[in-house]
Amino acid sequence: MRSVVRSVRQLRSAFQYRWNYAYGGFPKRRDYWCNTNCRSLYSLSRKVDVCECRHPSQMISRVMFANAAKATHRELNQSGPLVEYERRISAGELLDGDTSQLDSLAELQRLYDELVEKADACRLDRYATSEKAGRSRWLWSRFIPQTSYAPVKGLYLYGGVGTGKTMLMDLFFDQLPCNWRKKRIHFHDFMLDVHSRLQKHKGVADPLEVVAGEISDESLLLCLDEFMVTDVADALILNRLYGHLFSDGAILVATSNRAPDNLYEGGLQRDLFLPFIAALKERCVVHEIGSSVDYRKMTSAQQGFYFVGKHLSSLLNQKFQELVGEHRAVQQEVEVIMGRKLLVPLGANGCAYFPFEELCDRPLGAADYFGLFKKFHTLALEGVPIFGLHNRTAAYRFVTLVDVMYENKARLLCTAEGTPVELFERVVTVSDAQQMAPRTSSRSRKSDDSDICVDNELGFAKDRTISRLTEMNSREYLEQHAAMLAEKPVQEHDNENALQA
């Protein structure tokens, strides 16, 4: 009992809050400015309740262990995402979030504890099994099919935009041991890698099994951010792909804006996708982040490089030239997946210039955008239109473009016909369309509603895009981008793959 009391005192001291703690929605340090979160502590496998008492000059946290008499030495060995979160709050790197994020951190901490406890059974240590043993196991599996489901279920976190899902995912992943077979990747990027591997194994009897085997050999713990299925090609292979991955012992941790049952809603041949949803719910704990707060929109609002109005191409070009500096902008080519190349109309000093039509009205996708931002850190995009039924495909591409830019922490300069909210006013879900009040005038209704785009997937995705566009033009995001550029050497792009204009 004395050791328990002593450990509790050490914990209270370790997580004591500073007197000069800043209240509000943002951290003091810019590298965590868009994050949030909580006020509770956890032992390695037991929840620690936190009672908060607010005072004008300080915040005091009282930590009380449930069933303290049963606590073991192992339970007092603190580590994991929630503990790290408390440390960052105590250091003033993050400010408090809400109860919903606290609950989500509890789930991540629970998963972390379980993985640490069962790491050997999950075969997470990449150095634990010899290469010879691995070859023997592979050869034996050719004769007798084997399944080796992980003894630990994964986690599927879903919720509204701007609720901190990506931050929670990164916090969890960063605490995992470096010797584990793990990977953290955006879902778009993950599927591009899958399709690339499938192309490489074209002609094999079951290329999906081979690809799943390669992925599980590299990473048994897969952390996929922004899980969203909109492409029929992805939808049709996910069930078999993850069937192989799960049977190989893979553990999935994913974030999404959609509940599992709402994935690929209304998509082509969705009946073939439904078994994947069942497998996902069987192999993952599903947890909703119920927060209604969009922390991205709590940044310091400013116009940034987002210019609303028509006939502003000269202004955008002026800003582009200011960023390019003394470098000469010329046509360039960017290599993307499977040997394809993307033509950049103007590029220099890490900055690319595109008319909207060249980037979103052509048959391009996530692979092209990822390739673009491997070479460029800034995009000047001219003429983003109001989206509706007539340009729904372009709207989908624009959503993907913003997702890829956000994932790569890229900077956006653009001219647009409206604010981020106005761009998507004509895009609605089925539920929204049913609630829309009819116009009093049939003529005005015909002219206003003829371009209404009723699309569930795009209707949900637009909220994320609006939120990210808002954040990407905030002072904090732009300062973070500038700091990122200052930390790495300047890359010269002028003479690489340059074409004469």
C-alpha cells in the first residue's frame, strides 16, 4: 500500500499544471496549434478519474485511483498516448479539449495497453522472428493454408470534421515502439500503394493475397487516416484485401468521417462491399467522437491567400511571383504513379501554378496530386468555381486535392467565386434535400434548384473540405508552413524536368 501511495504522489507531481496556463482553444507552441484535449490520467490498464477545480490563476487536478489497493507495480508504469497527452498539456504545448476527445483517448490508451501486453502474440516486433523461420513458415503455408488472426482488435474512430481525429491518431502512433511492424498512412496513399502492387503482380493467380502478404510482412499494425471509400475499384477489392490482411494477423486503426455502416453509401455494386463492413466491425472496436466542436475553425480567422471574386488572376499571379522570388517559373513535368507524368504549367522555387480546369476538370486523381506535392510545397490555383450538379466530378477532385494538400501540409493560394462555405452550398445530402423548403415562386425554384447536387458522399465530404480550407488560410497554419520550410534546405526545381515555355 505504501508503494501505491508513493506512486500516486509521483503521478500527481508529474502532471501538475503550470500557473501561467493559457485558456482558450490553441496551444502555445505552433507545432500543435490545431490540437485539443483532455484531463484524465490512466494507469497501464486502469482508468484514473480526474476531478478539475478551476481557479482564475491555476487549475488543480486531483487524481484518485479506483480500487487502489488492487493496483500492481505494472499498472503504475505509465506510458501511452493519453499519458503523453497529459504531459503536453502540463508543458503548455496543448490546451484542454472536450469530453468526447477524452473518451477517444481512453480507447486509444486501452488499445495501446493491450498491444504492449500482447506484443509477442501479435508478432509486432520486426526483429523477433529470424529470416529463416519466416521463410519456413511461408513455405509451410503454401501446402497447408493457415490463418493467424491477431488476439487484439483494432479501433475505428469516426466523427465530424475538425474534432482532432488525425491528431489523436498521430499521438497514438508516435508512442508505439520503434521496433514494431507499424505504418501510419493516409487512406488515399495506402490504396495507391495497393493498386501499384497489384499492377506489379499482374498475372498471378491471386494478386490480392500476394499484396496482403507483402503489406503484413512490412506492417502488421496499420494506422489509416481519413478512411473514405468513393471509388468503385477500391470498394470491390477491400473485402478480399482485408480478409487476407486480417487472417495474416494485421490490426487496423482507422479514422473516418463516416460510421462503418455509412461507408460507400449509394455506391455502385455496394452489395459486394457489405461483407467488408461486417469484417471491419468484427475486427475493430468502433468508437464515435461525438464532439460538435470544429477546432480548425477556432484558429485566428484571416483571409490568408484565399481571394474571393472574379477577374483576380493578376492578383494571384502577383502573389505567386512574390513567392517565387528571383527564380524563373517554367513548365515542368512531375512523375506520378506507374510511370505517368503530370504537366505543371508554371513552377519554380517549390511553387506550382495551375488554372482550376487543368487540375480538377481533367481525369486526375489522388496519385497525381500526391506526385505533385512530393515536388511542390505551394499551389496557386486560379478560378475555383461554385460547385453543383453540372460540375460534380470536378467537386470530387477538388475535395481530394484539398485532402492531399492538407496531408502534405502544403500552402494554398487561390481565387474562387465564393467563400469555402459558398462553394458547396448547392451540394447536399439526401437528408438535406428532403428538408429543403420549396420556393414560393416556381420560376425561382427552377433556376435555383436545377443545379442542386444531391450526393451523400460529397455532401459529407464538403464539411471536411470547408473546415480544412478555413484552417489552411489561418495565421497558425501559414506560420507552421513557413517554419517547416525554414527547417529544411531550399530545393531547386527550376532545372529539373524543365520544358521551354
